[in-house]
Amino acid sequence: MGYAAVYIREIVRKSVEHSWSIPEFQRGFVWKTTQVRDLIESLWLDYPVGTLLIWDSARPVETRSATDSQGPSQWVVDGQQRTTALCVLSGRKPYWWASSTDWDRLVRKYDIRFDIHTREPPYFVVANAATRKVASSRYVPVRDIMNLDTAPEDDKKLQEYAKRVKLDGLCEGMDEMAVYSRLNSLRRIRDKEVVLITVDNDLEDVVEIFSRLNSRGTRVTEADIYLGVVAARSPGWVREEYLPFVESLGVAGFDVSPNLVFRTLTGIGRKRIRYKEIEDDFWSASNIKPVWERTKKAWSLIIRHFKDKGIGGNALLPSDNALVTLTALADRFPGESFDQTFFWFIQASRFARYSTSSTSSMEEDLKEVAESASLSDALERLLARIRYMPAVTADDFMRDYGDSRSGRLLLYLLIQKNAAIDWDQTGIRIGFDSTGLLSGFTPQFHHIFPKAFIDGAHPEDLVNALANIALIGPAINIRISKQNPMDYVGRYQISDKKLEQQYIATDLATTALPDFPQWVQRRAQGLANAANDYLSAHRGDLVLPAATKQEDGADHAYDTV
């Protein structure tokens, strides 16, 4: 790993001449105009703007868009936004920006001006209709100055600009030479230095180095690097296959990270998510592409199964990491019923299988899936990894709904199973049906005895218990607000059937505030009974590990059954 200082003009030149490239898996330019303005302001004030990370690889890299015969081996791993912003400020198109028309449009949008007249920050502004209409030379386009070199003809242009500024009556107290000096300071930003970190190690070392480096709070992950390796060895695959599929998952309701999808790919292909332990040949196009087809099919299966269970996306999932094992199961046993798999998923969510040391847990579970002869065998092995699975109790629904993601999921599943109808008069079903989220409707968690109504009369842990939560639509939620259940049930004609669909006793409208603690305990018990029935129906004939106290359990309970 080498450290060096590079001039800003060299950063721009390397980008324009294709000495550097942006790998195709990198996201596009997403900085706001104010971020570009702040970058030039920081450079003007001699503030640090961070380091650039460059990988000097041994083989060519598939670039984001444009290609040529040069095929540079140096690519920007961290610093694409700043590098592109510097090209914008200089008005020079980087090679990887394929369309000149799009680039011209971008430069016009990111029109940053230097306020030659001001003596205090901010010194730079984003041009708008008002600044563009100013007839004087006060607001100087940064790219006009950053493009000037030290050649005599360029120096003459700078002198002429300084002369116009004074003719316009600006910069009081400064003569023409002082204005020239001020403009020259802007031009000389080109000669400021940025720290460059270049890594040319072998791939294994590069991954370790990059996984430890942070830039402005954003970690360059191991998956990012290996995705770059795949991009290099399978030209076009990341841009044309991988990223569009990740985007399609978001459209389907599963807004997961590209890194998680990459984990499902290696989980299916090699039963591992520690990429360094995967043989180098796996990253070749001949191996990746068939595994990718299997991965897409597995994702499609899981999404379809989840929607059949009323889960239309990952927002309610306690941990997206469970999707790694779920897709591996779908790939290994694609034609099997989902009920028992769903039973395992709920239990894994209940007992936070992937909340800590998730990498180890996932690799353990992927190994179990790979070594199992059948789905039931795999699921019993996975359940044994959890080790301790007591039945659901009323206490589970007395937990704070805000702190229990698995509890919210289970509450939702119970209510959705009953085909619960919203408490207003529209007749909309709560949650999802098999075709997706009902248009324009998102259920909300609602305190049955509203917090504002209880107003400190009972402990907060009782008020926020899952057993005091219903799922209703946003419109009726607003109308109920802080009303007494003894009032709003009748006022909004909430029928006994609607209450029972959410495991709420029909005596809600006659339950006074002093009786709230007893009421919430009764509902918690009712929800616990329903949850155990729900789990039992999904469990089928799966053999559970021996029931032991968690602290006394064996290292691998499956071995003790």
C-alpha cells in the first residue's frame, strides 16, 4: 500500500484521459449541488477533503460505461463522488461518462459560482435564475477559472476578467492586481494536493486492507471488493444483470442491500459468506453465471412464499440476514411446502438467531443445509442450532412493542391470518394479500388504549406492551387519536367481529381505565395461545431439539436428540 499526494489537476487529467476508471458496480454520481459547492469551498479554505482509494489491479477492469483499448488497471474504489465533482468543477468530462449530452446537462445543473465581491464565507454559491441574471461580473463560474492554465494566453484571460470586475464597480478597496490575485487563488486550487492511497497487493490482502479502511464514515466492504472482482472477470454482468435484479427486488418490496444479495449468491454457490475462504476460480464467469440463475430463482420462490403468508416485503423482518439461509433452502429444496420452513424462520426471528455474530451463524446454517438429505432434516438441524425454544407465553406479548421486532412480526401474522378488516368503513383488509400491498394502504401500529388517554395513570411498560397494540389504517388511527375505547368503539362502529379478528375481547367498550392492567394481561394470554396454535400448524411433524434451559444447553442440541 502506497501513500502519495496528487494534484487536483492530475485527478481530473487521469479521469479525462482514462488513466483511472470507475468499475461498473459503482453507483452513479449522486451528490447534491450543495455538496459540490461545499467541496470547492473546503478547498478554498484549505480544509481536508479526505483521501482517495485506488486499486492498481493486475488485470483490466470492466468500466462503468465507455470502453476503449486502453483498459486501465487503476480504478477508484473510494472517492468516485469527489473525483466526478472535481471534473464537474473543471468542466471536463471524465472518460467513464459515456454521453456528452448528459454530461453537458450535468455541468449546467452543477453550476457553482465564486462570489468575487464577498469578504466572508460562503464564498461559493449554486447558480440560480437570480445569480445568472446579475449583469456584473460578481458571480464567477468556477469552471471558467479552474480550466485556465499558467500559459501566457490563459494568464491574459485572468487579467481581463479582473479588469471587468473593477469596471463593474466590484471589490471596493481592492485594485485590479488584488482582484487578479484573488482569481488566481481560485485557479491555483488546481495545484492543491489530495492524499492518494494506492493498493497493488494480491487480492486476498486487498480485501483485508479495504475492509479495515473507512472514508467519511462509509466502510468499503469485503463484498464491494469481490463484486469488483466479478465485474472484472464477467464484463457487463454487474451492470446488466446484478444491479437491475437488486433494483427489481426493491420494487417487489424487498429493499435489501446489494451486499446481502451477494451473500445469497455465495451462500447458494459455495455455502459460505466469508469470501476469502472461497476458491479463486468461483469468481469466473463460467461459475458465477449459473449460480446466479439459481440465486434469482431462489429469491423468486422466497418472495412468492412470503407474500402467500402475508409478508409483502422485508420491512417487518427482524433481520434481513435470515434471507441468506432462506434462499439456500429454496435453492436446495425448491419443490417443498413452505410451512415448516416458515416455522423455522419465525423461531429464528424469535430467538434472534442472526442478531449477533451473524456471519458465524449464517455459515453454520448454510453448512447444515448443504449436508442435509431432506428439507425436514435441514430444518431440524437449523432448529437445533437455536437450542432453546420454549412455547410462546403471555410475557412475550407484554414486551415493549417498539423493542420487539419479532413480536411485532408475530402479532402482524396472527392478525393477518384472521383476514382482519380495518376499523374504518372502507372494508380494506389489513396488510397484504397474495397479490401485494393493497393500493394506497399501509397498516399502522395503534395503542388500543391510547397513550395520551392513559396519560400516566398506568406504568409505561404496560401502555407500550404488544398486547395493547392493534393494526389499523392511518385514517382511523388519526381519528381515534387519544380517545377512550369506551367512546371510540361505538362512535366509529367497530364491530365485535373486527375486534375478535385482532384477538380483542368484545368487552373493550365497557372496560374502564382502572381495569386496563387486567385487560392487557388477558389479551396477552389470548395472543400467546393463538401464537402457539399458529406455530403448531406450521411445524407439522418436525422434531424439535430437547427442551433445555438456555444456559445448560449443549453446544449443538441436535446431537443430543
